[in-house]
Amino acid sequence: MPDLDTLRRTLCATPLMLALGALCQGGCGQAAPDRPDVLLVSVDTLRADHVGSYGHRLDTTPNLDRLAASGVRFDDATVQSPKTWPSMASMLTSTYPATNGIRIRPRRPLPASSLTLAEMLREAGYRTGAVVANVSLGREFAFDQGFDVFVESWIEELVRQSGRRTFENAPGRVKRYTNATLVTDQGIGLLDELSGDPTRPFFLWLHYIDPHGPYVPPRGYEALFTDAYPREPVPLDRIPVFQRQPDPKTGASSQDVGFYKAQYDREIRYWDDELERLLESVDARGLRERTLIVVTADHGESLGEHDHFFRHGPVPYQTNARVPLVLRLPGRLPSGRVVETPVGLIDLAPTILELLGIEAPESVQGTSLLPLAFGEEASRPPVFMESGRREPWQLSVRRGKWKLVHLPASEDRTWLKRREVELYDIARDPGETNDVADLYPDVVRDLRLRLDEWLRATPEYRGRERTPLDSLDPRTREMLEALGYVDEPAPEARER
């Protein structure tokens, strides 16, 4: 296994790479012949602590766990926004929501001025393709930038089953048209198409919708994890309408948090089984040794913690913020390495670029994780995240074991029943139940200073692109409704 300096010399200092760099200044449409292929897998709504290798007690992710054991696992990865479209925009562009303009409100398409990882790799000679199963990442929101082939997973099956392109909304109906099985099928098809040219490497991104709510695992998974959670009844109005499912025993809408947690875990296991099929297809095509595989998630999910049920986005806590992040590239990345230093998904694109020997563009705001992957004691910037439903945004900063949360909006402090500034020792209190801000004023002062410096230094998006929900085509709107994205009640409303 090469160390980081050796890897950098191999990738970046060979006569061939120096010549390409001099001629192309980072990319001229001709890839270096020894550059790895890249398979990026993101799964919707997968919180890290429901993954086996991250400590979950149930066998939800045996295949992801095996992948992690043969690669590098980042134990403390934070998204830059706990909602699909701003999170994936930050990951693909390595820019913060404030800079790229993709925030929870107002909805905008990804600006044409944003440079995506697909565009960076295509410029360096890669063939690029994607399959996305969440309509929030579709063409209407401009996430197809830089992809030679871009598949909106639901359309093919929607037309086949119903003969039409409009969507019939009902809880769970969305997963009749796109699910982990279909995404894997489409992904394997694209894998064959993109890997057909041995002179050009490929970049393939697959985004799975499972286990996003409503938690409706396919047939054959309904008996998994039975009685894994104790019964925990809550008032029905605490459960979002789009998430409600009938109690298997009574037929009435279930009010049992334990039932929904088991359904969530069943969805994860179903996705993980499809991940196994995808990885087997990579191996069967002889691509294992030359393919960088990355697995992560766009955000987590609240499962009753902090009195927030079966949603994501409006809260700044680890249940929504912490996601798995695993990288494997045989012979070029360490095997079995676990990195405990906090990192952000914004750091993924520069990590991939450095590993491929491609210079990152000036627009990139993240920092490569390769030094951490190779065990170097590198000085890391803090990790920042914004959350909430509207401005002023909830803000979080991570550094070492500490997490500072700033809730500038009084309505957020009211419904969360929290103070404006909180401090948590994540190592001792991963559930963020004990605010220790009063005990460590120096830590609070330092993290607030770093947060203020970041706010001042982060460029603000000044464009005007916007897609009001009432202007969306009916199919897109109905898909968004089925996933709980439209007419979502403010969480603070139930406190009034």
C-alpha cells in the first residue's frame, strides 16, 4: 500500500501527468490512461447510526460494512444541509449552500455557473453518467449538469405501468416507480455503456431513494427486525401525513414509533442487498481493482429524537447531520482505515480529484481528505452546516469532539425548546441531550469566532434563478408531494 506522498508522486509527477498538466492546465478532454473509474453511490435518508459499521445493533448493512472493512471509513461525516437538494448540490460542487444558492427555501435549480464534479471529470476526459431516484435531483432542478447520460429513474417504469407520465399520488406509491432494484438495474446498464471504451475512464453516480419515507420495504422484508424495538405510542398528529401507514394488526394508522423504526431499518437492508448486486456487477466485469467506489448519504432522519418524527431538514442535530462515508480503491487507498476526525461531504469532490491526479478548480471550498485517509495528522478546518426551514438559518460548527449550534430564530428556539447557543460534547453525548455551553465558555467563544469568520468569508449567491412550486409540471409536483416536500407544515406550528 503506497503512502500519500508516493501516491501523489505516482499520480501527479510522472512525465505523462506533467505533460498533460502543462498542455491542458488540469483537463483537455483526454484522460490519463491509468486514472481509476469512479462509482459514487448516494442513498437517501440514511443516518450513520443505523449502519452496522457505525454501531447499529441490527444487521441492516452487511454489504456496506464489508466495503468499509476493505477501504476507508469516515466515522464522523457531516452534510452541509440535511435536505436532499442542497446537500447533493454541496457535495457535487464542493460549495456551501450560501455560495451555490441551493437552499431549502426558495427552491432554485442548480445555477449554470456552478461547476459540478461531473463537469470537472468530463473536462479531464471521463465519460459521465447518472441515475437519480429522487425528483429533487432531476433535470428540472438542473442536476444533470456535466452528465453525458442522465437517467431519471422513475420515468421508465411510470410509463410502462400506467402508460402516462403523470404521477398518481399515494403514500408509498412512488416506490412502485423507482426503488433500489430499478436503480441497480439502470445503473448496471449504464456501467456497461460507460465502461465500453477502455481508453476513457468513467464516472457513474447512482442516487437511491430508499430508505426515504414513506418507509415501505418491498415484499419479503416485512418480517425482518420484528420486535426489534419496543412499542412507543405517540399522538397521530406527530406523524407526518405522508409517512402514516396502517398498523398490521388493526388496520388503523399506526402510532407506534417502534413500528416505523423497524420499517426504516427494513428499507435500509433492502437497499444494502441491492448494493451487493451492484458491487458484484463491478467485480464480474473485471473493474474492481481499477474503480474508486464511494458510498455516502444525503442526510439522516429524525426518528423521534428531539421530539421530531420521521422528517429531516428542520433540526441541526446529528440524527439529520451525520451520514456514512466510505471510500475503496484497492492498492491506492488503505484497507480497514477508520478516520474519526470530523469531515464534511463538501470535502468529497476535492478528495476524488486529488486521488485521480486532477487539479481542483478555484471554486472548490472543501479540503481533500486524503491526508486523513493515510493517517497523517493534518490541520483541518471546522465543519459547518446550515439547517432549518427558512432564514435566519440554524447554524452548526464541528471541531474535534465539540459541536456548537446557533439558533438565531426565536420560533426555532420555541419549538425545539432550546437556547440560542448550545454546545455538545459529541464524544460523550452523541444524542445531544446535555447542553454544556455554560461549563465551557472558552470553547463556545472559540467556535462562535470560527462561525463568524466562516460567515464573513463565504461568498453569497447573487443569482435570481428560482422554481416556485406552483410552476412545476404536475408529475414533478406529485412526486414531491409523495415524498413530503410540498405543503410541509412548519414544525413550530404544532406548538401554538
